[in-house]
Amino acid sequence: MNYSAYFAIEKKIKSTGADIDRADLISQFTDGKKNSLRELTDKQYFAFLHFLNNRIAPKPEVHNGLDDWQNTPSNNMRRKVYSLMVTQMRYTQAHMEEWLLKYSVHKKKLQEHTERELVDLVSQVEQVYASWVIEINKKNKKH
């Protein structure tokens, strides 16, 4: 077997200044049962590579003290729905959730929507908002 993938990872780990011992890493990974690359099966070797990559994976960026999950497309869409319904149309949060359960295309609470479902929901809420604006403008013309 070719162990070049392991040695590339080892080099990357050592470049961070970490002092690692290959036998210790393998022993840790195999719960003390093995201590050399040659002893690992192919399946174990690839799992070991995954294990090492997870240990050296870069940490998520921080934006103004907020973790990346807050800036995901899903959360941006949730904020859009919340903004239109609560801020613009003046629903309470509870009333918004009731509306979502009763009238939304997926009949779920806001936090339960998947990213794909949120795309549909944002479109629906934008249409409801546009209709709401038209009705407000009609009422204002009557007065």
C-alpha cells in the first residue's frame, strides 16, 4: 500500500509545530491494538486518514464574534421570513409560527424547514408580503 497520503498529513501537522509520534497516533486510533501503518487494513488506513484530517481541520471562521452557522444560507432565509412577517407585516412571533403551521407550503415551524424548503417558503412569504403591500396601498387610497 502507498502511504503518501498519511505522510502528507503528518507533514502538515508537523508544520504547525506539533510534535507527533506516528506509533502513538495509530495506537490511539486503534485503542492500543496496533502501532504501525503496515498493521492497518485498507479500511482502517482510510479511516485513520479521516481521523487525522478531522484533528487538523481548520476551525470555522468567526465573524464579529458569531460562528459561521449564523451566516448560512438557511439562516439568512429564516431571517428574511422573520423580517417580512414580524418586522414588516407586524405579526408576533407566535402568530407567524401559527401562520407557518397552517398556511405555509410545508406546514412546519420556521426552524424545522430544510434549506430546500426555505427556498419555497421565502418565495411564498414574498408573495404574501407583496399582496399585503397592495392591500395597504388600496386602503390608503380610499382615505
